[in-house]
Amino acid sequence: MKAEIITTGTEIMIGSILNTNSKFLSSKLSDLGIEPCYHTSVEDSVEKLSSVIRIALDRADVIITTGGLGPTEDDLTKETIAKVLGLELEKDIDLEHEIYKRFKRMNVTMSNNNRKQALKPKGSILIKNDNGTAPGIFLEYNNKKLIMLPGPPNEMIPMFNDYVTPMLITDSNIIIRSINTIGIGESNLEEKLKNLDIYEDNFNISTYAKSGTVEIKIIGKSDNKEALNHKINEKIKVIKDNFNDYIYGFDNKSIAEIVVDLLREKNMQLSLCESCTGGLISSKITSVPGASRVFDRAIVTYSNNAKIHELNVSVDTLERYGAVSEETAFEMAKGLLNKTDSDIVLSVTGIAGPDGGSKEKPVGLVYFCVMNRKEYKVIKNIFSGNRATIQERAAIKSLFEIQKFI
Amino acid sequence: MKAEIITTGTEIMIGSILNTNSKFLSSKLSDLGIEPCYHTSVEDSVEKLSSVIRIALDRADVIITTGGLGPTEDDLTKETIAKVLGLELEKDIDLEHEIYKRFKRMNVTMSNNNRKQALKPKGSILIKNDNGTAPGIFLEYNNKKLIMLPGPPNEMIPMFNDYVTPMLITDSNIIIRSINTIGIGESNLEEKLKNLDIYEDNFNISTYAKSGTVEIKIIGKSDNKEALNHKINEKIKVIKDNFNDYIYGFDNKSIAEIVVDLLREKNMQLSLCESCTGGLISSKITSVPGASRVFDRAIVTYSNNAKIHELNVSVDTLERYGAVSEETAFEMAKGLLNKTDSDIVLSVTGIAGPDGGSKEKPVGLVYFCVMNRKEYKVIKNIFSGNRATIQERAAIKSLFEIQKFI
């Protein structure tokens, strides 16, 4: 089955916001064995939307629209689709009553615009919206499925997961698995993968680079789910045997989540001291729910003064070797370990740029020191990219070093 | 002039990456007075891409494609477009020679795939790619402009800015300005805006909510640029007069950048202590180049222990009022101010969830304390949303409070 995803709205058309809905829906449809073949975005105009819908009816079996279901005059997705299909709009009495009750509760008179929300194309089914007022609409027409969802992701995503997914289950299986690596370049990895015995029909194996990590994505299709699962697991095993040192996780679980889970499992406490990453590692760790059980503190020592007073880095070390040095990274970690009860600490110091680099110490140079009560390891890395990229890559690398050290 | 943006590639179609190219190009085209009317994404397939190009030729004056210009077999954008238009591919001798020289330098034999990169549709002009190997292509056909650019944003963006923009300059002017607010809800703001005398033909004024901020976007069109500028500035003045307390900046300059600039201007040093935001505020500040001149340190005191030892928060306060309280926020800020030479400090403590909330202290409750050597201010806020949203909103709010306090 082929799918087209249509997003409407001025914000997307003028480039004010990113189209995250298409990405989400594409990824979910792929999981369901439905092939997303086209994404189309268009502004809320009857004429343009009509033509887009006609084209989609011609080339896709499943059409999902997001946006244009609200109460305002700009919202005309369902009206337009009904018109293109030659269907009348009919009132959903239950829904109108529900809207009426909602307004009564708020002591507000129901306007005609609000009444509009109770209309749906004849023969369609409403899709419940637990996080907003505009319901979705499901419509079968000439063996095609049309699904209209609201635009805000916080409404659309749960509606798709909870109500639309069961409507779209098919016989053909697609399994998508990911192996997440760090520390090996994409082209190098791709070349080495090509030598492995993992390629065959109905399997697509590709690599995607992002922030210093590379994802190996395996997409397999088959009618036999069990055999498919078995084959994919075999391929994953081959890849694991060959790239074990670079693999930090699977299926795009974030490395921060992996580290927090590992710390919880081992009942260990982590603390961080960051210079060039400026709190980014700490922020990634604390973005994981439950991080408080394993995370004690982070000290972002951006100035030399802070390094001296917070972490007891010696003035002599800073003067002799500089703030960005193996020696300072070591003393930062040691100072932090001494002042906390943490089982493991990590320090980072580097030059994120754009200024501050020199021939000996270029922009992108970063030292890490990971330490526990028994041993430590200092790592030097030179990252390429702009300030944001260097900070991001250094943060990801830090988490990987913590993972390996736990 | 109407434009269609076509992006190709499997990664976008299976939902593996976000389509940032369409957003970038839409925003740039709008600035140039060209109306982006359609975004289309499709996989690299001759059949599907051909039909997409045919549809685009039918409804747009400017067609920009990204992706499919590389040397591999999947890369077939220019071949497909040439075929649809009935144009032959011709060799660009200069380019072939350049590729040849590049390979010779690397001591590698040039493959047929690489030779392919020197081909272009008859009558087209090559667009220089300063950051990669695949050049872009500019083609005029039946009064329509077709522009093919490579997919990687770090190649595509400079090519568009440096070489494509001058090819697209038009007479009609579009000016887009933004006013960025915080602390007022979108619907409330929209309603109040409606009462102001700022609406007229050829001006579109709309609001966009994001992470606790709301952007007021004014888009004006006119042939007379000077008059347009004047009118837009008048509208901005009216909005400023009415919403001054909520405005933190203009034209989507980030609030972290605004705060860093303000601190530099006043020659002030900032330090932070964060609990529930876990380093996010610090990370935003240090994402700004040059932050080191105004930022001393951040202490992320995630545990009570860290609050006591790092910031001298009293055990009694923590026991009596809890870690999430006005009193703890105050003591955190005071402890930090005492141990640093900073001119201004901010503390944050709250419950980001999903666990840890209670009836008296719900998830989303956050206390802030901003303090200098003379005075302080404690702010209480209850944010809605999930963990990431609460952390993000609390971070943005913190930066706004710092901005107001400087």
C-alpha cells in the first residue's frame, strides 16, 4: 500500500516551522508496512488543496492530512475533501451535543464556527481527540483510506498512535531495526558493511550520520513475520561481531537514556564538570525521567576562576598547560570526585570556537577525563564543525565514554 | 511568482530525518517576494520523480529540487528532469577537467560514476558548490526557472545564499518582521491584537507559539520598499506600545543571545544554579559565541546533598520547606552569589516530572530567584506539558527574568 501525507498551513509554507508531522507519520507508516511515497505541503486554500487531494487520490491508497480541522475560517480540510469526493457534510449529533455541553460548562454561547466542528463528510467516522477540540475523520472511499488529523503534534501524535494505528494494520510486515554507532565515520562504516554477508532481496541496509553518531538502519519486508525477525536478528549479530567497539545502542534509544539506565542498574551516582560543553551533557542526562536517582551534580566551570575555586584545579597547571589540556581535564575530574560521593565523574574541557583556537590548540580540540575511585582515563579528540556541532559531538562522546567506563 | 520545492531521498520518505531544506528554502523564497505554494517530497525513483516534476511544471513558476545530484546510481534528479523536458545531457568540459584534476591529486582513477557528475541538461548553467563535489544546476525553460541543488544542508544553504539568490531577485518586495513575546498565551495575545489598528490589505499578521514564547509575525507585500518598511515599523510601534511587558526581542533572535549581548554591553558576569532545568539554561547561554566573557559558572545541584554542599542551602530549609520552595530558591541564589564574584545570579528549582508531584506541589511547579548585590526577586510559575516542555519553558522564563533584572 502506498501512502501520501498532506500537511496544510501557512506556517509551514512560509518556512516558519519545520514539518515534523510528515516525519512522524512516515516513520509510523513504515513500521506498519505501508510505504510513504509522497509528502505534500500546501497552504489552506480550497483551490490548491482540492488539486492536491485529486493528485493524491490518483497515486496513493492511504491519504493522511494534518491541519485545517479547527473552528476558524482558514480551516477547510474536511469541507474541501468532501467537495472533491462529492460527499455532503452531515452533522454528528453526539459531537454537537458534546461541544454544546462543553460551552455550557464554560458559560459561553456556541458560535456558528464551533457548530462547524460537529460536521463530517457523509459515511465517515470521527476519530477521538483527547488533547484538543477538533476530532479527526476516517473515511473509506473507492478502496482508499482518507484520514484527516489536526495539525498540532501534541494532538495528532496520540490520535495516530491510539486510534489510527489499529485502522491501518496490514498483512505485509516491515521490520525496521537500528544499530547506533559512535566513533567511526559514515563512509568508512559503509565501506566495511559492504564486505559483510548481510545483503539480500527485500532488505535495505543504509547508514545515516547525525551529531557524530552513525545509525545503521535495516529495513526488511516479508509476509512471514517470524522468519523476518529471525533474519534481521542474524544480520544484527553479524554487524555486532564486526563493530562491537563502536556500538552504543539499538533502535535509536538516546545515549543519555542508556547511560541513566546503566547507572540505575549498577546503583551508581554520576557527577559532571563541564567547560566547553557548558551544561549540555548535564542537560541531556537530566532530560531522562528518573535521572535524579543517579545524578548528583554538574559544575559548569566556564571561567578559569571557577575551575580553581570549584574544582581545585591548580593555578600552576592552568598557567603551564592551559585550561584546555590533559592536565586540567585530569585535575577537574579529580577535584570533582574529591568533593562529591559520586562513583563516577567526567570532566570536559575544550575549544568550541569560533574564536580561541591556535595552531597548537585548534578549535574543536577537546579533552575528557572519566574517573572512578580506582582508575581514570583521559581522552583527546579533535571535532570538526561549528560551535553547536562541536558542543553536541563532545557531549555525545562524553556519554559514550561514561557508558564504556561504568 | 509561485514556487514549488521538491526534496528527494529515502531518509525523508521513511521518516528518518526531518525535511529542513524545505523550511529553509520557503523562508528564503518568501524573503525574496516569491510565494512558496507547494512542498513535495518523493523517493529517488525515475517514475515518481518524473510525475512530480510534471505536476510542478504545471503549477509553479520556480521549481527548486534538493537531492539526487551525487555520483551514485540512486542520484537521478538531473537525468529525470532532462528527460521530462526532452533535453539532452551534455558534458561540461571545464567541470570534467576539474573533477579529473581532483582525482589525479588524490591519485585515484576516475570512475564512470564520477564522470556522470560533469553532465548537465543542454542550455543549463552550473551552480558552484564550495562545500562538496556535486554542483547545482540552473535551467530556464518556457519562462520557468528550475534550480537543482544537492541535498546536504551544509552544501545547499551556502549555494542558495551565494549563487541562487541573485538569480531570483524580483521587483515585488516582501518584508517579514517578528516580535517575540513571553508570558502571554497565544489566544489571549491574538484576541488583543485584533483590537489594534494594524490590519490592512497586503499585510498578514499572525501568531506562532513555541516553548512558552509567542512570535507575532508581520508579512507585508508592496512594490514600494520604502513605504512598506515605514508601514511595518508603524505597526511594530503599536504592538510595542501595547505589549511592552511581554516583548523580549525581535526577528527571532534567541533570548540567550539577547541576554549575552546585554551582559556584554553592561560588562556584567552571570552565574547560574539549576536544579530541575539540569543545565539547560547554562547550555543555552554557552551556545552563544563569546559567552565566556560574561559567564562564570553554573552549578547543577540535582541532589539535596549538592544543594547543601555547593550552595550552602540549610538542611533545615530543605526539611521545612522542601527542595522546591521559595526559600530554597532564595538560599540557592544567595549561596551562589556569596561564592562567586558574579554581578547577577539566577537559581531554579522545580518539579519537571513525570514523577515527584503532589497536590500541594504539582508537576510543573518551578521557583526562580534572580539576585544581584543589592536586591533579589523570587518568581513562582506553574508550567504545563511533559518533562521536556517544562524544562524548556522554565529555561526560557529564566532567561527572560535575567533580561529584565539586568
